[in-house]
Amino acid sequence: MKNCLGRHVLAEIYDCSFDILNNREKIETIMVNAALESGAEVREVVFHKFSPQGISGVVVISESHLAIHTWPELGYAAVDVFTCGDRVNPWDACNYVSESFQAGHMKAKEVKRGIVEVPKEAVNL
């Protein structure tokens, strides 16, 4: 993770259980457990159930956050896991979520965040 402040995994999770994706309590539990499984320290948790279906929520962690939006009618969830530092692996959280949703498959990519450029003055010291 040299020269960046954090890792942001953007996950597209497909063919998930409708009953899981439409249950606020289950989603909250899975997301909190995903944070803990990845080694993160949970700070705050906020989730909301929409009518007629769908859940959005965020787990704020000391290392940044996990966020989710679900479309139960499509069996789809969009999950973001952003972690700073080297202690927490965002892929561990994404894989945990995918397995917990009984997903058919997951597509995900990692984006390096906060690419730090070294000032020219620092190089000449």
C-alpha cells in the first residue's frame, strides 16, 4: 500500500437471497460482522429500510467505513469497503458479505485512495 492512504473496494454482489437483502437487522449484523472479521474497530452503525423494499446503511470504523445499498427485487447489493492503514484488509470484509448473502457471484475492484505525491522539496533534503 505504498504511497496511498487507503484501499477502497467497490463490490457488485449478485444473485443474493431476497429475504436477506430485505431484512434490515440481518444486513446490519452481517455488515458489522464483516467489519469485525476484517479486523476493523466499529465506531457507529446506521441502517434504513425503504418501502416497499431495500436497505441502505453504513458502518463507520476507525479505519474508515463500510457502506451498502440493496435491491432485493434484483438480488443485488452494492457494497463499498474503504480502509486506511495496513491493519485491515477490505477484501476480507467483502468476501464475508458475499458469502453471508448467499451470493451467486461478486465482481469487485480495488481503488487506491489518497495517492500521496512526495513534494520536490522533500526529495532534495
